[in-house]
Amino acid sequence: AQSVSQHNHHVILSEAASLELGCNYSYGGTVNLFWYVQYPGQHLQLLLKYFSGDPLVKGIKGFEAEFIKSKFSFNLRKPSVQWSDTAEYFCAVMQYGNNRLAFGKGNQVVVIP
Amino acid sequence: EAGVTQFPSHSVIEKGQTVTLRCDPISGHDNLYWYRRVMGKEIKFLLHFVKESKQDESGMPNNRFLAERTGGTYSTLKVQPAELEDSGVYFCASSLRTAPYYEQYFGPGTRLTVT
């Protein structure tokens, strides 16, 4: 079945630590890839996206993600996290030709000051 | 510019009752989507409107769910009769019809609890 996988659903780390969240998908064909973030008490908001071109994409707040087509992966990274990065992070896939977002289960990230 | 708004923010109803959720998209966004997150699961697509037309309703779980978007503005999602498994957070999102149509803006969600 087609799916989006996110592992390590709960991540706890200290400020200044590096963060990497994995995302793998099983959809074939051309896909568009997204990371969304939901800060406590706030809406889901787009962190970054990949459509084409440079597989290393940069988003807001110092986040970046790398698309590796051969591995069907789109991992999210941030070299040095801050307390304000405490949030839930969702990877999402949109197959070319439709507007549906397929989400992973999310990663709950807690950054300890 | 106002974002996507949803009403109510929380709803607690008994099994068998009816609930109607409302979503107001960003002005000018022809695309409107409904998603649902059941506790412990991923956010799942329910359906997609383009203006007042249902473009894709492949994610609607069953015929107890009815979505409408009269006039192509706000949308309602009615659950009748509600079952325990309908509990979850219902998100609405909207996007432009033209580029970047893929950027979906989400509302705060409606938390539905069926007891």
C-alpha cells in the first residue's frame, strides 16, 4: 500500500543539538514533497517543499531537507535546534496530478532548554 | 489577510447525534480540502472542492459524512449519525487554483469527541 513513513515519533533533545527526522514514502511516479510543522496551539504551517530542481531545499527557521529519489526519502534537518522548535513535524507527499496530501504520522519533537 | 478559520474549535456530542463543522477558506482560494486526524494516526485526506464542485471525495469514510460548499465560499462537513470512531481533529485547508496551488494553508482544526 502507498504510505508515508516517519520514525522516532517522539524525539527529545537539548538546545543546540542537531535534529534529523526521517521520511520515506512508497509512492511511484513524480511526487511533490513537503514538511509541515505544528507548534503548540498553532495551525499546521508549511516548513518547506520540494517540487523539482536542487534536491537540497531550505525552508523557514533554518530547516532544510534533502530529496533522495533512489531512497524514496525526504529527510528534514536542522544543525542546531532551539527551544522554540518544540513542535510536531509532519512529512507529506502529493502525487503529481492530484492535490491530495498524504501525511506521515508525525514526529513530536521536544527541545529542552 | 485572514487565514483559514474553522468553527467550532471543539465539539462533544453523543453517539447518534449530528454535528456540522464549518470551514471558511482564505478569500480567493478556489481549492478547499478536508482532512481528519484520528488519535494516534496520521492526518488523512477526506475530500477536495474546487469552488462548489467536489473534485475528489475518495477519502470520505462512509455515507454518514456529507460535505457541501454552496456558492464556492465556506464549506460544511456534517456527520450524521456520529459514531465513536468519528472522534478526532478535522482540519480544513485551502489553496489557490493557480500556482502555487500546491501550497495548502490549514485552519486550526475542530476537535470532535463522540461519547
